Amino acid sequence: MKRRDFVKQLGVGAAAAGATLSGAPAVAAKKIRWKMVTTWPKNFPGLGTGAEFLAKRIGELSDGRIQVKVFGAKELVPEFEVFDAVSRGSAQMGHGAAYYWKGKSEAAQFFTAVPFGLTAQEMNAWLYHGGGMELWQEVYAPFGLIPNAAGNTGVQMAGWFNREIKSVADLEGLKMRIPGLGAEVLRRAGGTPVSLPGGEIFTSLQSGAIDATEFVGPYNDLAFGLYKAAKYYYYPGWHEPGSAMECFVNREAFEALPKDLQAIVTNATRVANQDMLAEFTARNNTALHTLVNEHHVQVKRLPDDVLAKLKALSDEVVGEIAAKDPLSKKVYDSFRSFREQAIAWHDISERAYLNARGG
């Protein structure tokens, strides 16, 4: 009997030990809490909500092991201090657009949008399969940051104007909110580019502090109520044909994660990247209909001579950026080579199909 009791107790103990080894650990894993600072107003449609979407996906995919709290513009740091905050480790993640950081590196601008450059589809192809991501990592490495594409707006609108643009002469003296490489192109066309965060655009346009503004497209522009401050809505978005949004991560914080959580963070950005483009494509459709049919916005195409002039100036500006330093030239050469190949293919695929489909 004693022997049987001993064997029974041994079996129970082994079963308990097995349950502990194969089931949940005796001590719950410590939760990692990160901060994400953004350049967007809190929960702003598409962009701000894109940051929230990414934070939520990281939490879900990690089963709560990483919890990311999102801070909108000015909640923790001002819009244009997001890069520095993550670089120094005040926050672990930043959500914005790379062209905001041209003061850190001229080459950064290539990773948001280049005037008359890559569409969203082409941008993703260059980043993920054309060497672009490796170059982006090289640009951000000196700042202790790891970049990731985390969304795309698709082709944007040229912007809102309080006067008609009938010729290149109408750009002379135009005060316009426009970031990135497009700002320098406008300057050379005779305009005055103004740098403003999204939250200040409406009041500046309404007050007359600026004459025109670009932001994104119908979805965001309707949310901002820009149709109340300007009469004319121009296309196409020559300056931002496929604007990539970014989520950069503090390298030290990232490397402190176990490998599986590193993979979760990286892959969550790719999910967010795809989702934002899909959302903008869907929401722009209905928002444009509302702007035209309910608010009677005048949608106009920029004249051909204006577009031709802007393209010539764009080539000039981008070429000069590339000549400033070896890293910018390295990025530019890769970007230009990929664009040339994409144009050749899309001439007989995307463009040919769209022309054949017609209206």
C-alpha cells in the first residue's frame, strides 16, 4: 500500500510539473510599455488613426506583451520634435513623415515623396524589393533610429487655392503651406512656401496668412473643413504622388526586445502600411463626392504649362539635393533607376489599362 501511495503521489507531482512546463509560466511575463509620439493631431482621420491602428496591432500580435500608448501632436512633444524625442529615447516610437527631417539629413526627403516621383505601389516596391529600405536604414542609423514604412496616402491633391491658377505667373508671390521638396520647387516658381503643422492649416488659410495649402486629399481635407477657407481645389498632386508615412523606432529599445517581439513590431508596420493606403483609397472616393455635391467645391486641373514648369524645376531641385552629399546621391541614384524601370513597365500595364478603361 505504501508503495502504491508513493507511486500515485509521484504521478501527481509529475503531472503538476508537466502542466507547469507545458502551460503558462508560473510568473507572468513583464509587460513592455512604449510611447509613440506623432506629428498628427490625436486621432486625426487616416494619419492619426493610422498611428493608433499600428499601436493596437502591436498589442494584439504580442498578446499584450508590448503596450504602446500614442501621443498626438503637442501632447508630449511638439510636432517637429518627434524625431529628436525618439532619437534620445524620451519615446520609443515616432509616427510622421520623413521629409519633415530634411534638417537632419537631406536624403530623408526621398523616403516620403519626390515631386513627379513614385506612386504608392512603386514606393512600396522600391522600399521592400528595390533596396530602398536598406538605404533608409543607413540614413537614420547615425540618429539611433530604425525606420519603417507605416502607411501611404496614395496620390495627393495639388491643394486648396483662394485664387485660380491659369498660368505659371499666378504662382508668383503665392504664400502656400507645402512641405518637402515641393516647397523648394514652389520657391523657384516664384511662390513663398510656408511650413505649418496640420493643426494650424485651417486658421492660417482662413485668416489670409497663407493663400493656398496642400495637405493630403479629400478624406483629410474634408475633415479639416478646408473647403470653408478656399474656393478652388486643384489636382494632380505633382509634389506628392505616393507619400509614405513612417514609424521609426529607437534602436536601443528595439534591440532590447526578444527576437519574436522585434518581428512583431516590424511586421505590424507592414500591416499598417497596407491598411492606410486601402483606407485612403476608399475614403477619398466618398469624401470627394461630398465636397463636390454637398459643398460645391470647384475641382480644377492645373494647366499643362504649369505642370511642365513644375516638373522642370523639380528635376533641377532633386538633382541639386543629390549633389549635396554622397549619401543623398546614393539614395537618389537608386530612386531614379527604380523610377525609370517602373515607368517602362507601367506604361504598358497600369497606365495602359487605365487609359483603356477610360471613364
